[in-house]
Amino acid sequence: MLTSFIEGLLCCLTSKSANTVVPVETSEPADGYEFVEVKPGRVLRVRHIIPDRPMVEEPTQGGSVSCKRKITVYRNGQLFIENLGETASAELKTCQNGETEPNSTVEVELTDCRNSSPPVSIPESRSESVTAGNNGASETGAAGEAPATGPTDQSQQPRKRRRKPKRTVVIDCERKISACKETHSDLALFFIHGVGGSLDIWGSQLDFFSRLGYEVIAPDLAGHGASSAPQIAAAYTFYALAEDMRLIFKRYARRRNILIGHSYGVSFCTFLAHEFPDQIHKMVMINGGGPTALEPSLCSIFNLPTCVLHCLSPLLAWSFLKAGFARQGAKEKQLLKENNAFNVSSFVLRAMMSGQYWPEGDEVYHAELTVPILLVHGMHDKFVPVEEDQRMAEILLMAFLKVLEDGSHMVMMECPEAVNTLLHEFLLWEPATPPPPKKEPKTRPETAKAHTDNTRAVTEPAKVRPATARQI
């Protein structure tokens, strides 16, 4: 603590940020690590593991899901979502483990994100909440008007003016979803961390899936891990970081790609899913929060000067340990140290928190996604309440929500086996292909005609069989 205080004073006197992160000098690939220059002077460390064994081309069967929904936005910020197709709810009944149910919302009226709304229950009992939401939507109507009761209300009803929607979005497409096996050569897994993390937090997942035979890619965000750390706040805005991830994705993408994001990294996954809808096959959101537009808080401890934040860095690290892990023991402290979590300079931390401005990422933006999405939430997470992930599952078209009771914000480090199993089952999941319709035996026209003629000549009209009559 005393050392941090002294370094903070020196930071204030010299106007230089302390503990600056710089990349490793070499840019040659070593032990699966590569250094990619996305812009002049902006270098990101990327861990890229390619399976050693040869990949085998296998035909992907899968099934098609009808993605049809109508999204209506009113001027008061109210959102009305209507799922027009029943194919998704009919086909997506269970995940690989047979326990997780998808989002089967047909009509849901959603209020503005600033207003509190009753949360959706976890998947086992979500159907009851959806039914209640549907009844509410049908009773109030799209315009949010009270139902007419009695003659007085009926006489006053024509005087009410129906609100016009501000914007209407109609989605009508067919999406083919297939199992993502480790033997497929057209598949790549992308792992994106959040604020204060690094690609090392995905260590258990990268080792697990690479051993299975998957190709995995995990970058360090700018200022994190061993990536370069520009000393300008504009380098850490959402748009600057999203552009980095877009370039990384274009460099390593295959025909089918799986995005796995944690916390702030979920926003970049959502951005990529909109940018490359045909290349994103599935997506995983781990403690990503609700479908709200990003806006930095004006009253936040991260608005303090960099030197003050550096003095408070031990306190911030302790707070992160307490809020990010379900238990605060020696094991969790070792995980933080080994996986390079929450180990960024005070300047980068301040710039990252103040640069989270993304007004486009609202509920409509997320409701437009047609990719299947698995949401994983740690029950003890103090950064992201479970209600936010439940809200996200309600908005999305095809969503599986799984809550891990023993995990917190860093659930992939606390419960690596459970998270790996969930991710692997989701990769192997595909919609059930409906059986082909049974073909009825066809009668040859010549035989049917001859049979008809013989029937007319021999039998009386009252004795003609119904089947023969239909053929006539």
C-alpha cells in the first residue's frame, strides 16, 4: 500500500501513468502466441491454437429455424416484440443436456430499460412468466391502452388516439444451425475478455477445446495482457476496441465461427454478430448483463484522477476479488495472479470505464439477433445481477439461460469443468430435423381408368365404392 501511494505521488508530479503495459518485443509466433498490428503502433497479443491432427471434411446436416419477428418501438421508449413464426419454439425444446429450455416468447411487451419490469424466471419455469406476459400484452394492446369495460368506456373509446410507432423492424429469414464438432475444418472459436482481464482468464477453456481438436483464438484487448497500451484515452473507447476485434475476426475467421464473450467482451461479440451475421454460427454470453445501451457513469470512482486511482489500486483489487468470486480464499487470489486478471494500469482502467459509450446497443439491437445464444450466469455475481441476464434471455430470439449456483462473475475460472461442459454441449447442439412426410402409394393412371370402366359396366351405380367415386 505504501509503495502504491508513493508511485501515485510520482505519477502526479511527473504527469506520467504508472505500471504501463507494453507488448513483448518479439512479434514472432511462440507457443501459440502471435502479435498482430491492427494499426500502426497498435499491437495486440493473440493466442491462436491450431489442431495438430488433420481436419476432416464432414457434411453438416443440422436443421433450419424460421426467424420471424416484428419489433415495434414507440416514442416513449416502449418496445413491443411479436414472434410471428412458431418454428423456433417448436424445434428448440431442449439443449444437449435435456435441461435448458430456449426462449419461447410469442408476444412480450417490454417497457423502457430505465423502468423496472418483473424479471423472467429461470428456464425451468420461464413458460409461466411468458404466458403472463402474453396475457398482459393482449389485454393492454400494442398502444398500451386500458381494456374497455362497460358502456361508458365503449363510448369514450373512439375519442382515444392510437399512438403511432416510431420505428418498426421486421425480421424474416431462415437460419441453418448444425452441430459444431471438433473434426470440422470450417470452425473457429473466439474468446473475448472484459475490462481488466486478459486472454489468460480463458486458460482452462483454451486448453480444453484445443485438446478436443477445435481451433481457438483469444486476443488481449488494447492495454491488457501483453498488448500495447497507447497513452491516449481515445484508444480505449468502445468503437476503437470494437474495430480491433473486427480486424482480428477478419484475420482468423472461418466459414462458421463461435463467439464466446465475458462481461464487457459480450458487447464486442454482439457487435461482431451484427457485422458478420452469415459467419457467426453460435454465440455465448457469460455474465454479460442486460440488453441496454452503454453509457459511462458520471458519478463513478473511475472518474478520479489517474494518480488517485493508482493509490487506490490495492483497494480496487480487493473489491474486485470480493465481488468477482464466490469465495475469497488463497485459491482465488492465486487465480487472479496466475491468470493476469484485473492487472491493468490505472490510466487504462480509467479510460476503459469512461469509454463505454455505445448508444446503438439497446434492446432493439439485441432483439434483431437471430443467432442461437447461450447465456451463462454465476449466481453470486455482484457486478451483474441475474435479473439482467434474464432480461437478455427475454429479448433474444433464441436464447438458453443457464445459472451456475457455485459461480460468480469469474465463473469460467471458478467452475471451469461446468462451463466447459455447457459450452461443449451447446456447440454440439442442433435443432431436431422434422421427419420427411410419408408418401402415399400412387395408383397408375392406366390401371385406375381401366378399373373405373369395368366398375361402371358390371356394378350398379348404388354399389359404387367411395374410393372409386373419388377417383372419378
